[in-house]
Amino acid sequence: MVRAVLFDLDGTLLELDLERFLTRYFGALRTIAEGHAGAERADLVLGAIQAAVRAMCEPHPDLTNQAVFDAEFGRLSGTAFSDVWPVYERFYAEVFPTLADGAGPALGARNAVEAALTLGLSVAVATNPIFPKMAVEHRIAWAGLGDIAFPVVTTYENMRACKPQPAYFRQVAALLGVDPRDCIMVGDDRFLDMAAADVGMRTFYVGSHDDAVADYRGTLEDLATLLPKLAATPDNV
């Protein structure tokens, strides 16, 4: 039976034009880089940030994503990220919330989350952990779910892998205190999210690609209707 639900955030719980958001995000980051490094070094700093994000997406089982980011940023920029973190902390507190630009709750998001919680299931916001906790919390708020105390939220501070690596899904299950086979991953990305099947998780696809391989597919409202059955059905049935 299902004992835990992993919800992707962007495109699943949060209705967001990701391409437009990333354009605004990296544009804002460049402005911040110009402010603390100068216009002549801004491209170097932004390039170091982007390379550090890519490094987080590679396997590094003994390090948190944050540790990998900090090391790669420092190597490429010549500056310890901890030295400039106060600048970026202010950015995430003051500038990042202005980047929503129409982002909002996905249809059925709250209903699906509340259905899982009402059933006593453990729930994780299983977003790809390449952002600091502050940025993830803002996006959860954009999804209209900022008032919910999720047992697990994946961020670059607490994770040691990114999607679609099996280690990511195993770690989330461990944080929830359940076996991966007792989880269902809900997401819109057929590559990043549906890869949860590789560790034995069930999958529920809410995206638009007909060729996505998943155990179930539909809307978040469909998921809310399905969850009571999944939570009550023994594994051998």
C-alpha cells in the first residue's frame, strides 16, 4: 500500500512558466553579481553559479548539494560563496518573491495535498533540490501551500542528490521514514519525476506527453480520488 506521497513542485503543485521564470531569475542574479563583483566580473560570477548548479546534478553521495555548489563556485570564481552569501540571502528574501509573474496554485493542488494528509500519509515536496530553502519556501507559497507544515521539503541544503538519480528518491523515502516501494511520486516531468520507478516507487504523471511511462496518469483531482484506494490496498492485492 502507499504510505507516502512525493509531490513535485514546479509544473505539478505550482503552475509556472519555467522558461520565463528562469530567464527572469538569471537576469536578476546577474544584476546581483554586478552589484557585488562589478560589471567586468558579472559574467564570470554568473557562469560560476550555472556551473555549480550543473555540478550539483552529478553524483556526489557523500556531500550535500550545497557543499558541491559552494566548492564549484569557489573554484571557478575565486571567491568563497560563504563570503557573498549575505548578498544572496538578501536577494532571496527581497528580490526572489517578485519573480512570480503570474505563477500560482495548480488546479487541484491543495485538494491533492490535503487528501494525502487526511489519510495519514507522509508527504514530501520533492522539488529538484538546486535551490536554497528560502527559494523553495517562496515557491511553495506561490502554490498556495505556505500554511502547510510538510514533513519533508527537498532543498540544496538537505539533499545529497538531484533528480533523476536513484539516490535522490531513496533519500527522500528515508527522510519520510518509509520504504521507497511504499511511495508514489507525483510529477509532470517524464524524465526527472517518473525516474522514481527505478527505485520501486509508484508513479503518477500529471504532464502532457503521451509517451510518458507511469503507473497512473491524470489530474491532481484524479490523484485525490485515487489515494484512498492506494492507501487501503495491501501490497499483494
